Amino acid sequence: MLPTHPIPCPRCGRTLYHAVSLEGGIDAGAPECPRVERDAQGHYMRCPHCAERVAMQHLVTGRAEAWRIAGPTT
């Protein structure tokens, strides 16, 4: 298993999810991938600690798909 590092919530600073890559992405097909939802503003996940909506960016390279924090929370 590859080493992971925590990706903090932009609002509360607690761990939002763990990533393998230095870019903070997480494999969209991995069993440990957090739940990413979609609404009128785009893709997001809820922080399990502060319930803040965190915008997520969907990354696609060939057949691989991943998610990472898109920027400031909305």
C-alpha cells in the first residue's frame, strides 16, 4: 500500500480525506474515496467535521478518474 497524507478542510483544517498524490487527488474508483455529490454549483463534498461544502474538481486522464479540492469553499 502506498503512503498517504491528510488533505485538510479549507474551513476547519481537520482532515477531509487522505490522498496518495502530492497534488491532493484521490482515485475516484477507490473504495476509500469520499462521497462526492453534485448540485447546481458543481461537484462538492461535505466536511465530516464542520459540514462545510467543499468544491471539488473532477480530473480525467485516459481511463483514470480522480477528485481534488477545486479551490475556496462555496
